[in-house]
Amino acid sequence: MKYTQATLQKIEQVLDDASYIIRYERGTFQSGYCILEQKKVVVLNKFLPLEGRINTLMDIIPQLNINLDDLSPEARKTYAEIMEKLRLARENETGSD
């Protein structure tokens, strides 16, 4: 995935379709984000650059309970790309041990 505003919007759409609220706030997040699962709110450090926002959301999405039936076709495609990238990263980690 490219680090562009359009990519960020596609990833945000996945969360929006899954009824998650994304908030960009100031705070002391050691990981750069906070997830309030019960309320379906994801809070990201507002000082993260574009690349940091994309990477952080891509790290968060696999942790969330997302129902694919709630996603639009475009959001489903983005979700599949994120999950594939995660799968490949895990394969590379286990393959290098």
C-alpha cells in the first residue's frame, strides 16, 4: 500500500463501515493509539504523520472484531489487503527463525 491520503481514507472507511469511530487526539500513547473496544472507538495520536497513521491503523484492524458483512465491497477489498499483508509479515517472521 502506498502512503497517501487516499490510502488513509480507504483504511478509515473499513473502520467506519464496521461502526468504529476514529478520533485523532493529543495524549501520551506509548503505542501511538488506544482502543476502546466496548465503545468501538479508536483514538490515535494526532501528531502521527501520515505514514504513522496508516501503519498504526493497519496494526489495529486485525485486533478488532470486524464483521465482513458490514463492509462495502471497496472496504472489504482494503480489509483483505491489510490481512494479506499481515499474513505475509507473519510468514516472514516465522521463516527467519
